[in-house]
Amino acid sequence: MIRSFSLLALIAANLVPLVGALFYGWDASLILALFWIENLIIGAFNLVKMLILAARAMRPNELFLCFFFVLHYGLFCSGHGLLLWDLLDLGEIDASAYFGDLGFGPLELFAEGAAVLIGFIDLHGSVILLGIVALALSHLVSFIEHFILRGEIFSLTNRDMMARPYGQILAMHAGLILGAVAIDKFGSTAALLAVIVGLKLLIDFMQHKRRHKLSSKQTAQTS
């Protein structure tokens, strides 16, 4: 029996694209875009946790760690968003159309990543927003259950949080790329999309259990 609300929410959130693929004609672009956007949701919740931990510890210098996390995580996700956009053969992405000419460097890469996000939302409209809301609610439930109610706020540090999302998103990014390659080779069939969603759910389930099992041990050691 599953006794974790966050695990139930995770399963429910992943059922949205599965049902979409099987019964409502959701295509590869929509589903893979949704899974890439989940990485941004993960990063946003991780940043909120880092800011809370910095405030709780009353260490303003830890705000630098928050800034550094935004920098390296944001660049990582932007790069993979651009790669996914290219693998899906959606044409050129023009960040200047949304943000003007930002020159070169990290700021331009951030803008291109943001343009990919806007491009996916423009392409799929309200349908993708349904999936985004479901995923965001899943991570909100996990935040409340584990970080607040189960005491991760007292056992984790910002040094823990710096690396924490990468185990999950590296697996997800690898799955996104392999999924895009498989779809390019075999076509965007409902069965293949369902397999991709199912594998993603399995990865999420294992990562969730591993991550919070470690957190529970840390909480027990600090109590």
C-alpha cells in the first residue's frame, strides 16, 4: 500500500500525458516538451528550498549558492531545451523575437532557453498548460510532505541542495534524447509514446524512493 501522498501525486501527474497519448492524440513534441519543462519546475522548487534554508540558517553568504545554482542549472536546462527543440525538428528558435538582442554569453543562452519554453507553450497552447499544472502540483505536494512535514528543512543544507536535482534530471534528459531519437526512427505512435511515459514514470518512482529514503536517514541522524 502506498502511504505517501507525494508518490500518489507523482503517479497521477504522469498519468496525464499517458492518457493524453493513448486517448487524446498527444504527440511527441507535446509530451517530450512537458517532461523538459518538468526540469524547470524541479529547479524552481529546489531554489525555493535553498532560499528557505539560507533564511533559516541566517547566512546571507548562502545566497551566493542560490545564485550559482540558478546559473549552472539554468544553463544546463537551456542547453538541453535547445537540443530537444532541434531533435524534434521544430525549426529555428529566435530569442531576439521575445527579448531583443542580448549579445553573447550566459544571458543569451538563458534567453534561448526561455524562448524554447515560450515556443512550446505557443505551439501547444492550453493543452500543455494542463500537464504543467499537474506536474507543478505533484512537486508542491512533495515539497509540503517531505521538506516541511517530514523535516527535511531541518536536515538538509544548501550544499546538499546544490547537487540534489541532478540525479533525477540527468536520467530524464537522457530519456528525452533517447525518446526523441526513437520517435524520429519509428514515428510518433501512441504505443511508443506510452512506453516513453511509462519508463519516465518508473525512473521518477525509483528516484523518489531513493531520494527521500536518504533524506529520512539524514533527518533521523539530526534528531
